[in-house]
Amino acid sequence: MAPSDLAAEIPLSTERLRLAVTGLGGIAGALVLPMLSSWLGLLMQLLEGDRGGLGPRPRLSGLSALKALMLTVLLAFIAVNWQKAAGELRQMQAEAPILGSTLAGFGVGLVFWAVYALAISSLRADFERARLSRRIGGLLR
């Protein structure tokens, strides 16, 4: 028997399923805001491209569209796996607290994403400040 066949036959324990539901909720929480912001960015590109003017009309960014689509597909994949894990947990335990653990994981995922976004924006601001000070030739205060 192959190891993959053995893994498919062994059911997960209740505790591991609870952790899977919480973890998948956390991953979904970390992905939902970047996905929404990428779709809103595409919408803004579309709306800004509709302005009148004499210059050429800017096109939608293919990279932005690909990012939005990939984040949507990834979030859908996570949601389907969450649904499977929650269904198996409900089969093993009739009154399984799925909503609470999912919301807790979702909240933790949102917090991780917010900390990541703040750190990246801080690093970008520091990089721009350092680049500008090198360009000017002195220290900026």
C-alpha cells in the first residue's frame, strides 16, 4: 500500500479538524483584504481610464488583473477546503463549534495581514526617505 493511500484512509482526529477549521479561517482572513483591494484597484483603473482627455487611454494592468484573479481562486480553494473540514467535524461531533473557531482564525488572519501591511508600508517609506536624502545630498528631518 502506498503512503498516499494510507493517508487517505486514516480519518483525522477531532482536535486536528478543529485546528484545520481555525487555520483555514485564518488563511481566509489573511487573504480577504488583499483580494478585495486588488479588485478595487482594478475598478479604479477602469474608472480612471474613462476620463476625458487628448492623450491615449490607459489600459488595465494585466499583472493587477492576474493578481486579483489568483487571489480570488486561492480564497475560493481555501473556502472549499474549510467547508470540507467543517463538514467532517460536524459528522464526528454533532454540536461542533465551527463558527467561533472560524471567526477567531479569521480575526487572527486579519491582524497578521494588518501587521504585515503596516511593516511593508513603513519599510517603503524608509526606503523612499533614504533614496530622497541620497538624491538631495543631506539628511532629511
